[in-house]
Amino acid sequence: MRIDGRTKLAGLVGWPIDRTLSPAMHNAAYEALGLNWAYLPFPVQDQRGLAAFVEAVRALPFVGFNVTMPHKQAILALCDEVAMFAQMADAVNTVHCVDGTLVGYNTDGRGLVDALRVETGFDPAGKRAAVIGAGGAAGAAVVGLILAKAASITLVNRSVERAEAVVDRMRPYLRGAAAEAVPLDAGAREAIETADLIVNATPVGMVEGDGSPVPPEWLHEGQVICDMIYQRPETELMRVGRAAGATVVGGLPMLVEQGALAIEIWSGASQVNVPRDVMRRAAEDSLSRHTGEREA
């Protein structure tokens, strides 16, 4: 990587981000592509700090930045323009900086679908999906599944009111797909058991010792289970899903796919050959170092 007077900036804003894999992943891609860009972590704790960060970005040579928890929804109001998929998801994870104008996108939904196809060969078209959660990550997952022509999508969440709000927001875009919200209790068993795809879009599993967000006995062979958490090589949901005979995939492939899409947006070249294999290796190496630090 070269740093000089022409270096453009990119980065990740969120809290906490001390173990983020994105800088290693992005900087490896920039080097492979010959881009004079540098990707940095920007730990911003609250909305006041987020507003200050955005104002600074407008005055600095940023090509764009990614947004992670807890700011994916708060950033919406700070963007000058918001793309349709981000409006649908009610969350922005990628911001493109164009001459001081900030355009918000959401690449998580497509990143999820692309990762499923690459890792497992799973195509959501005509399939039944259950998404656990009702925040920005869940909204992005639902958007991706709608665009991939899933036959039905059930949003499962402890607060069914929050899940219903997401489903109501999606209704104008369903394109014939069935959608419903159910509370995360015993009544959700049928939705989970009959799903071809189960997506965990909650933070449950991020911390060592976390259990599975759904009982293991609801899972079975023939299902595909995707845990959007990437900070751990295997979550409890992945472990019990594999034990039940399901095909499981963690969040790291999705992280790579959404990151590659961000590079395409920032570079203005949708056909650029972003080296996903290079990004994947860099992310895996970074994750391995973080895991070693936790165990030391």
C-alpha cells in the first residue's frame, strides 16, 4: 500500500469495531486492484459523534465508507440521497461520497444472496425463508430475499410488533411473495421447521457462551442455515445446525460479498473484477489473529 498526497480514504464507522475484519479485507483488495486508497476503522460511539464524522467526511478526500452497528439506521437521516434498497431495508451500510454529497446504499441483502449461492449453491427463488430479527440486518436480508424471488419470508422476533413493522414496510415490494411476522416463542416452531433457509440477523451468537437463537430440535437435514455473525468462526446456531444435518454458513462470506459490492459502488465500475478471493483470505487471516488474541 502506498500513502501519498493523492491517497483517497475509505473506512468503517461503528461501535465497537476493535475486532473488525474490514480494513484487512479492503486494503488487500485495493492493493490487488492498484487503487491508491486506504481503508481505516473509525470508532464512533453515539449519534452526536456520527454527525461530526459525517461533516468531516464531506471536507476530506473520501471515496466512501461502510456503516455497522449501531449506526445503520441513524445514518439514513445524514445522507443526502438514499437508494431504494436502503430505504426498503431502513438501513444503510455503504455510503458513496461524490463531491461532498453522501449517497446511502445497502449491499447486505445482495451480499447475503450472493454468499449463499457461492458457498452452498442455494437459490432462494421459490423457497421458504425464516429471518430471525427485526433490525437493520433483518430488513436487509428480507430485501435480498424479495429480490431473489423467495416464495415466502417469515420474520421471527421477540418483539412481534417490530417484526410486523418491517413486514408492513416491505408489502409494496413483495412481488407476489408471502410475508408474515411471528413472535420468537413456541409458536415460531412451524415457521422454522418448514423453512428451506434460516437466517440469523440478530447479535445472538456474537459473544462466547451465547446459545442458539432457536431450539436445536427445530432444525433438520435439508435446511440451509446462515448466521450473519462473522466475528466468530462458528456460532452455537451453526454448531447445532450442523449437528442436525443442515448446511451451515457463517457471516464471513457475506461480509466479503457486501464489501466487494461497496468497492464497485465507490469505483463507479460495476464490472470491475473485485478480487473476492484476495478479500476472503485477508478476512480469514484477520479473524484467525483475533481468535488467537481472545484465546491467549
